[in-house]
Amino acid sequence: MGQFSRYVESGDPPPALRRGFLIVAPCVAVVNAIYTRQLDDTLIAVLVTAQFLLAGIAPKRHRAVVGALNRRPALFLAVFFPLGTGWLFVLLSRSLSRLTSLSVAVPVAILLAAVAGGFRYRRLRSALTEQA
């Protein structure tokens, strides 16, 4: 088979293509934010950069950061809550006013953070009972 057949069979993109996307997407978002100078586009640029850039530049360091977030629930919630609130605000502000979007995004992000914390607690508890 060809040199890319293992990526086709696994469904994963080649690492170079993935890293390229993770580096180019924040750059495009930043250029768009500079060009349009709107709050939504600026927030999208910040969120995309926060989520993608470290994974594109230093994938090993990104895995270490994600591992640290998985080990510390408070740190996970401190990162998840602003990202979740920001993405919800951006999605809702496309069809609703900014004040309405913010008043919906914050409680939903709190709810999502609480549900994620519950799932993490249950997963940790089940792992501890399996070890005992």
C-alpha cells in the first residue's frame, strides 16, 4: 500500500497535517479579528488560540498540560469554565443579543462544569474501588 494507508485505515490525519491545522487556525482567527475588529471575532481568536496553539507547537507539552488538568479537578474547572463560557457566548451571540447570550452562557457553563466534575468524581471513585 501507499505511505498514507495507515492513516486512512485508522481514521487519524497525518501528524504534520494535524499540527499544520492547529497552527494555521489560530493565525487565521487572529487575522480575521484584526480585520473585522468586532468583539465576537476577537473572542473567537482568543479561544481558538488558547485551545489549538499549544497542541500545534508542542504536542508533548500539550499532553503534559492535559494530564495535569486531569489530575487536578480545580485546575480543570478553572480552565474549562472560561473556555466553555466563551464558546457558548460566541455561539449564542450569533442569533441573540450580547446581554441575553451572556446571561444564558454563564449558567449553562456552570452547569456543564458541575456535570463534568460529577463525571470526573464518579470515574475516580470507580477507579479507586477497582484497585481495592
